[in-house]
Amino acid sequence: MSSSPPPAPYADLLAHLTRTSALGPRDAAHVVAEVLAYFSETTADFVRRRHAELQARGLTNEQIFSRITEELPGRRVVAPELSARQLRRIVYG
């Protein structure tokens, strides 16, 4: 996931992380930016990313779509229930 520096409203969080952890300011900013990018991921982007990750591990589409279906309700913003067909359309168009 590629990320840019976190917006200014997170200055307090960055200060907190550098105070309470071994992270320096640059590393703290990187961690916050990565977390923000992760939680900003759309359902479609999540499905595509997870499909590619699981496919690289050698899982079949049937296994992949079953796993993604199980994972979607655990996302920060719960995605609508998607069928295997809808998941395929997200991945393959």
C-alpha cells in the first residue's frame, strides 16, 4: 500500500506515538499514513487486493471467494453481502 504523509490533524497522534513508542517522527508518520490508507480502502479495492494475495498463495477462486466472503464483515466499514458472482465481477470486470 502506498501512502503519503498523514494530514495535519494527526499531529497529536504523531506526538503521542513518538512519546510512547520507539518510533521516531518519520516512522510514526509512516505508520499513521499506512493505517489511514488501509482504512480508506474501498470494498472493491479490498476484494482485488485480497484476490491477488490469495491467488499468489495458490488458492483456487472458489477458496478465495469463500475466504473473502468471510473477511468482508470484519472490515471497518462493513461491506454489503456480495455473492461469488459479484466478487468475480469486481476482480475480472
